[in-house]
Amino acid sequence: MSKNPTTLEAAALTNFTPAGQAALYHIHLAQQAEKDELAALEEAKKKEKKFREEIRPEEVKAGEVVDRWIEDWCPPLYQFLDIFASPHLTIGIFIFLHFAYWYTIPWYFHFLLAWPIVYFIPLYCTGKSTFKPKDRVLWLSYWIILSVLEYFEILLFRDQARSLVWWPKLKAIFCLVMYSIIDTEVILDSRGKPKDKKPIYGAIKLIEKFLPKEKDESKETKDRDQDKEREREKRSGSSKEKDRKEKEKDKKSKEEDKKKKSR
């Protein structure tokens, strides 16, 4: 409780007339009623927010849960599946078509199975990233990694790459992980408290290891400011030293003049 009296309390201590006390009492009641009303509204908002956030089993839809899981795990896959229908429906059709292709098409065409995941989804999302600058870093990193992967594929397997049954599967899984969220980074505000979460994609995480680290501009400016402050201190110290020496010289000259006069 604050030791300093409020304006109303100070007025109550100085106003001793019955009319003044009654007026102050009515003002106090009005202020208290306003505070209670605001507190009630705030409490109602909190209860409503908590009620909305609560998961009620009878109202949970499996399709919405699957859609949320796909969007949280791999947003590019969610965007691509959402073109045709709801992602929880499209992903079942997507998997079914892959299996049907696998069992009906000759083995030497199996290398085409990886194309939707490796090329079609990234191409679509790269086109959309022209309107979303925040995704450009992801797809720039992805295509660089894919080009290096294609180079090593040609270098190691040469003409046998299409005949390998296991390679397209591994390639598709690797590329899917590259544009999936593998971790989240907590963004802090100026006070050091968590403000937001930033998703970290596999492609960006991988390519960061091969890129030189950027210089911290804030640290550089801080060091520069410290150097300037030191220079100012040196200059001020040197000027103070000069003033002190000049004062000593003046003092000595005055003492010498006094000695000469006394002689």
C-alpha cells in the first residue's frame, strides 16, 4: 500500500465540514464503482478467452487437427495441398496416387515419383514468394542445396541414377525436410522478454553453416561509441592538465614578482 495519500484522501483530511465529507464520500463511491466495473469487464474477457482456448472433445474435428499439424510442420506442403481441396483430404489422395503409380508403372519410371515433392511444390512456393519476401531466403537456400545435390547425383551415379529404386525416396525425404520447420527461435524484445517465435527451416539451417557470419552492427557501433568516449576523455584530461600547468606557471610568476618587489 502506498504511503503517499491520494488526492481524495488529502482532501478528506483537510475538509472537516459535513457537506464536504459527504461530497468526498460520493466521489469515492463513484470512483470505486468505476474500478469495479472495469475489473468485472476484464475478468469477463479473460473467462471468454479461456473458454475459447479450451479444447472440447465433442467439438474437435479430426480434419482441422490434421490441417493444423501439416501447417505447423510444413507450411509449403500445406499451401500446395490447399490448392485442390482441404489439406487433410488432399494428402490422402496424394499418398494414394503415389502408391497407385508405384504398383502400376514400370520400375524404370519410378524416378518420377519424387518430382512433386522435389520440384513441383518448391516451384509453386517459389512463385508465391515473389509476393512474400520473408519466404525468399528459404527458397533461395533450397535451390542452392538442390543444385549441389543434383551435381553429386550426376557425379556419383551418372546414368544409373534413374535405375536406382531407393534413391528417389531418399531424395524426396531429404528435400521435404529442407523446407519443413525443424526448430523455432524465440525473439526477445528490448527488455529481454519473449516477444515472438521465428520458424527455422532445414534449408536455412543447413546453408548457414557454409556462409560467413555477418558482423554485428550494433556491437560495432557500440565499440565505436566507446572509442569516441575514450578520445573525448583523453582530450578533456589533456586540456585539464594544460590548464593546471598554466595555473602553476602563473602562480610561480606571481610568487617571483612578489619576491622581486620585497627585495
